[in-house]
Amino acid sequence: MYQYTDFDREFIKNRAAQHRDQLERNLSGELSDDEFRPLRLQNGWYVQRYAPMLRVAVPYGELASRQLRVLAQIARTYDQPSDEVYKAATEGQAKLGTTHLPVRYGHFTTRQNVQFNWIPLTQSADVMDLLATADLHGIQTSGNCIRNITSDALAGIAPDEAIDPRPYAEIMRQWSTLHPEFAFLPRKFKIAITGAAEDRAAIAWHDVGLRLLKNADGEVGFNVLVGGGMGRTPVIASTLREFLPWNQILNYLEAVVRVYNRFGRRDNLYKARIKILVKAEGQHFIDEVEAEFADILGHDGAAHAIPQAELDRVSVHFQAPSLDSLAQSTTNSIAIEPTGKEAGEYQRWLAQNVRAHKNPALRAVTLSFKRIGFAPGDATADQLDAAADLADRFSAGEVRVTHEQNLLLPWVRATDLPALWQAATQLGVAKANIGLLTDMITCPGGDLCALANARSIPLAQAITERYQDLDELFDIGPVDLHISGCMNSCGHHHTGHIGVLGVDKDGREWYQISLGGSDGSSLSGDPVPGKVIGPSFAASEVTDVVEALLDTYREQRTAGETFIASVRRLGLEPFKLAANAVRHETRDGGKVLHVHLQTADAATD
């Protein structure tokens, strides 16, 4: 993992001190809420439906156990609303028929960050000081800037990886952090990077997607994609460069973002993302980027190319831990294979939650944070501490936040798998459902987010409760189920094999169902947005609709055929008929439940 320098640490401490001064001036009335708002956003502080929300940056998903313990401390000490806020939230959620009000929790996001939903803004400076002690912060997790850079959770360890993307991601993080030219872009700007054959970083769905590769001469470079995104207008990114020499990536990114900054729309929030500009301008956009890139190179661009010495300096931080050090850290492990009834559960866990590793002696293991009674990606303070203990004991003190809202241990000895399974089972994070239906992606939805049209968490809980039988889940096989509470697509519903989108109709919450989406992984195929299969469904119908879709698949699949493959072979019609049958049955039987969302001030964070 990258280790902060003295300069890095001083920078973060100064930033925290700056926020404390701004907060004190806001609380004293010297700085208005409107003036304070863009300042707090630059440090990751939102104001949501009921309370502030803090988003902590986790660059390319990597966390040290010591950092995880600080996040646990924040959850335990600060993630608790005032009595007034708590009362308003419980009353508001009671009107929605919801009981989801977890406090003292952390939440893993699809962008590999960690969020807290109940920290009083008056305590935000104390939290930032505490974050700084562990080299953590919330810089560029919000606002119209270059956001936290994401990557493959298996970066540096995947057998199909050609080049480790983490050193390049770290260099880009340092370059983009508070870049003065790109601090106030037309809209937020997201970059994803991978170095593997399989795209596990969904690069085609980002403003800029980067794939490291080698050309015929063995030289390292980037395949550069620009203009992807979800939201109201889902767009797959276009390829601007098939191969860009690695040392020119900052110059080329600068050219891309400059063109976006110059021509991106600022008069319409919904048309301000770079995907709209790329789609509208086509080849003209590409020509402008290439001209800007040539201009940068013509003005001593070599001075801004990444020196080999800098890549070497950063790469040192990403060396794999030695097997000897791993052996020392796991001396208390009990490496005994489970027997009896536990043997079957253990084998399923090996099949679903354990991945191959570049080092044949090691494995990558996913801890499942998709459980009954929890929103997907939620972890209590105690669970965060326990996960840190597992990282120390089994994974050289490192964990990774995954795009799917779980935690991954990247350095597990194969001989320690039985002991890890036993420890993870005791913690409640050993469910063998990774990649299956209940390993769903879900945004916070209307329970917490002021932008949401409908709730997401109750749907996720209902579906999880219905599909608890692992025999059934294994029979269904891999299914990506993604749920978003609004068109902003924080739940990535566009890329779900089954996508669920909350919509507002006259103050009531309804849900559109889409099928056939793909994030670009090997299972899902080429990236493509799912297609809506008809009019919206009531909240009470969604779980039955999901069941009808899966039953249709199981009835009509061929041997060994996955759900997404069946959808593409059969087309949408048989699934649409099954979903509509649920609608007719529930409405004819008078079972439809309409739920009013509480009125909230519109948020534009």
C-alpha cells in the first residue's frame, strides 16, 4: 500500500485545520450556509434527507487495518444524530413504513469509498482531525472536480492482470488532488483504471476509463476511453486512443479535462457531464483533445511526462508482502478442514467467495456484507474493528473495498482458508453468496437520500429474505441485481442483469424494471444499459416480479446457461409477460400498496 510522506500528512492536517476554521465561522454566523456549502463539499460533507453525510476517500479501494479501526472509531463515537434529528428521522421513516435507521455504521459504496450518514455537522472538524491521524480525508469525494479514482479490487493480484494499475492510479491521485484548473468543472468527473484482461472496474461507464496493456513491442501504455456514464442518459464511453505511452497519461488527461472544462455545458445540470459533450460533438471533440494534447507537448510537455524514477518510487509501495511475513502474521490460525455439515458450507464458500491469485500459494477472499437485517454494504463499528482484526491475522493488514460493496482480503495464504472461514462465519460475513442474487448493489435510496424518488433498502431486504436458501441461489447461478432510488444511478441499475429504478408518480414510489444490463465483465459481456420491460411496478410487487423473472429463466434455460445469457437468447418478451402477470394478479387481488414519500428540500450536492 502507498504510504503517505511527511508532505502528504502535513497537507491533510492543514486541510482539516482549514475546515475547522470554516466550520467555526459558519456556526458563528460569519460565513453563511450558502457560502459554507461549497467549502464543506470539497471535504466530503453533504447534507442529506435527515442529517449530514460524510464520504471518506479510499483511493482505488485500499485500506490498512489501522485505517479501518479509525473508521470504526468514527462510527462508534460520532455516527449518532442529535435527539432532535433522530426523532425527525424515525417519524419520517415511520410514515414510509420503514425501520431502517442504522447508527454507528459505516457504509461501503460502489466507488470504493466509505460513508457515514448521521454525524452532526458541528462535530465534523473533530472527525476530520481523527481521519488525518490515519492518512484519511474526504477531499474530492464530492463537488464538480476529479473524484476519487477507482480500480479493480483484484488489482496487483489477479492472474489475468498484465500491469498493476495501482502505481498509476496513485500518481493520478496526486496529480488531480485539488488541481487548481479542475476544481470547478461543469460537473463531477470520474476515472477508473484496470490492468487486467477482464474489466472488473467498469471502465466504459466512466468519464474516463483506462486500461493498461502492452503493445507488440512490449511497451506499456493505456487504452483511453472517454465519455461514459449512467444517470438520465446512459452512455458507453468512446475510445480516443488505442495506445497511449504510459508516461504521457497526465498530459493526455489534462487535454481531455481542459476541453471538457472549456466546452462542457454549465447552463443545464442534466447536460453538463462530459458524456453529453462527447456524444454531441463526436469527432470534433476528439480533434479538440488531440489538438490540446499536441499543444501541451509543444510547450515543453516532456517536463510534464511521468519520469521513470517517479513511477519506480511509487511502485515500491505496491510490492507484495513476503510469504514469511504472512506466515508470522497467521501463526494462531487453526488450519483444519471443516467436516460434517460444515464441509458443504465451506466448499460453497470456497467456490463463491475465494478467488485465484497471481501467487499460487495465496488467495483473495471476499467478506460478504450482504445479510438479513443490514442494508447492502453496511457495517457496524464492531464489524469494522473485527474486519481489521481479520486483515491483520490473515491478509498482511490490508483490506479492499469492492465495487460490489463488500470487503476483500488480498493476501490470504491458501493454508489459512479454513481458519479464515471459521473466523468470518463467527463475524457473520462468510455467506457464500458472492456473485449471486443476494450479493446485490443498492444505493441508500429514500430512507436517507434527499435526491431519491423511492426507497431501495426495503426492496433489497425483502429480496434477500425471500432468497435465503443457498441451494436455490446456487441453482439460479450468477445474477447482478442493482437497485437505484433515483435516476442518478448510484445503485448502477443500468448495468444490472436485473435493474430496479425508483420513480416518483404523484408523490408515490414506483419502480421500473430493466433487463440485460452489463458492466463489461466477462460474465456480463460487452457493456450495455439494460432495457425497461414495461410500466412501473408498485413497491409491493417488486419482489414478486424478481421471482417471476427468475422462474421464467429456470423454466426456459438450456444446460449451463446463465441468467444473462438466457435474457439475450430469449429476448425480453417472455420476461415481460411474466412480470406483467404479477402486476395483473396483485392489482386484481387488491394487494397494491402505495406509500407516500415525505416532502424534503431538494438537494443538489
